[in-house]
Amino acid sequence: MVFLSREEVRIRAVLAAPGVASMAWLTAPTIAENTIIALDAAALAIGEGDLEFSVTEEALVVTEDSERR
């Protein structure tokens, strides 16, 4: 788990709950005020353009993206 917020929000969180200081935390001034984002980095998918996204519980998945001629 990774937390994202503005620096002043992180400081308030650490003061309110000192255990938070040992957690992974990224700060950025562009995040909305008074906002904390909790991100499961192991389940993050980011893309751009035309995307195809699917989830499966199958043990084996074979994908192919080459064009057939």
C-alpha cells in the first residue's frame, strides 16, 4: 500500500497517527487539498490510447498481439 497526498496532509496524518510515519508515502503539491489516496501498487494498471484490459482466474492465459497476414 502506498499513500499519496500533499506534504502538509502527510504531516497532519503522522501527528494524528504516529504509526503512519513508517508507511510508504509519496507527496505531490498537485493532489487536491485534504485528500489522501491509498494505492495498491501491486494492482495498478496505467495505460494510454486504445487499450484492451481483461481479468481472469485461469491458470494459463495465452495472448497474441501480432497481426496475421
